[in-house]
Amino acid sequence: MKNVILVLSVFLFFCSSCSKDESQNENLINPVVVSFESQISRVVGTSWEDDDEIGISATDGYEVTYSNIKYLSDANGSFTVLEGVQPICFTNRNPMSFTAYYPYSENGGIISANTATAPDKCNFLWAKQDGLSYSESPVVKFVFNHSMSEVVFKISSSEGLSLTDYQNPTVIGFKHQGSFNTETGEAKIDDTAQFAEWTISMKQSDGKLTYTAILFPQTVNSLSFKVGDKIYPVEITPSTINMIGGKTYNINMDVKPEKISAEVSIIDSEINGFGPGEDFEASFAVQE
């Protein structure tokens, strides 16, 4: 008798499981549109701007898949599709997982980029939310992370020397050609990327020169500044800087008659997603 009860219990369990799976996979009479929100900023501000383009993909792990659907943001961080574009919906009761990235690319996948030639197109952001359960009003609240590193150059003179010659220096020691994977959020330097001379235009304000750049995460083993026809090697302590996505690296330089001192630090940023890290010290001599 016990064996019969056990067999019956197992049978009822499998029937219940099958019934539940069939219920979840059963198509809804009216698909339910998913709403998307985020308050995370881009590199240039503290909020999204109207018509920023974001790519969103979704899947329930079975038969429902949305790939690289273009959404537009508004200033409040809500994302909507263009008129005539099918929005992402729950078409059954299976949980769904979502990924999103910025800036949008028509083909998605692997995006090639060069931070020296097209810096305004390289601030890659990525977000993911797994297993959102079905509801009558589903809302995905994305938390975006910065896939790139931020570098801030600052030049000043504690002795009041002119900074005119330093407004357009050439930076040597970074690689710029890389790629961003919209499916995984990984940003990386190409294996074949070479070091390139990179001229920056620094802004002058309150007696300082500043320049902010977005670069691919990478290891910096040597760094030089070229001013006019002179190249000044930078002495970094420790000898390497391991740049990580989502962190800000400040390079503060003090111009003096005989040398330029530089201190490299990794600090908190006002940009959500960039965080703190290790500190570095550096200097390079200037021959008059």
C-alpha cells in the first residue's frame, strides 16, 4: 500500500510540474509591455538626456527573444521605443532577463571604437537584470555600469609659471583601439592595438589646465608628455597603472622651473559608476 501511495505522489508531482510549465509557457491573450527606467548618468552629466539611444535585449530562456531593440530616453530616465517599433513584452508568464547598453549600435554585438579619433562615441555603459517575474505592470529598473575608465589630466603651477605651452600636449603611453561587447558589457583593448601619440586640448580655468578622457581599461607601463619638440618621460610609482573599467584616474601635475611633478590617484567621481582605487605617484624632469 505504501508503494502505491509513493507512486501516486510522484505521479501527482510530475503532473503538477507539467501543468505549471504549460501554464507559464502558454501565450498570453494580450502581451504585457515592459517599462524600463534608470537614473544612472552618462559621462557628461548626472542624468539621461532626451533621445539618448539605448539598445535593450530580452529573453525568457525558452522561445521569446528580443534582440537589440532601440529605446530612447527622456530626462527622467524612462525609456520608450520609436513610434511603429514593437516594444518588449511578456508574451507568457515565464520570468524574463534583460540587458541594456549605451550608446546604441544598429548591429549590436562587438562594437569597434577608437578613443583618440572618436572619443565622444566611446563612453560605453551596460546593465543587466535577471529573472524578472511576470506581472500585470512589469518594470525593469536598470543599474548601468561604466565599462570604460575615466582619466582626468590636471596641470597647474605652484610657482605661478605660465601654462601656455602646455595647453596642447601630446600624451604617449596609451592604446586607443578597442572594442565593446554589447552582450557582456566587456570593453577591452584590441590584441593588435599599438601605442599612439595623442594630442589633447586642455581647458584653462582658475589657473589650471584640465582635460577629461574616456579610455579603454588597460595596463600603463610607461607614460610621456610631449610639449613642443621635447618629450618628458613620466616616472610612475609603482611602475604600472592597472586601469579598471568604472574608475576615475586623476593625473595632477605641478609645473616648476626644473621639473614637472605628477601624482596619479584614483578617486571617487561624481559620475555614478566610477569608483575609488589605489593611489600612484609620478614625476618627470623638464630641461630648460
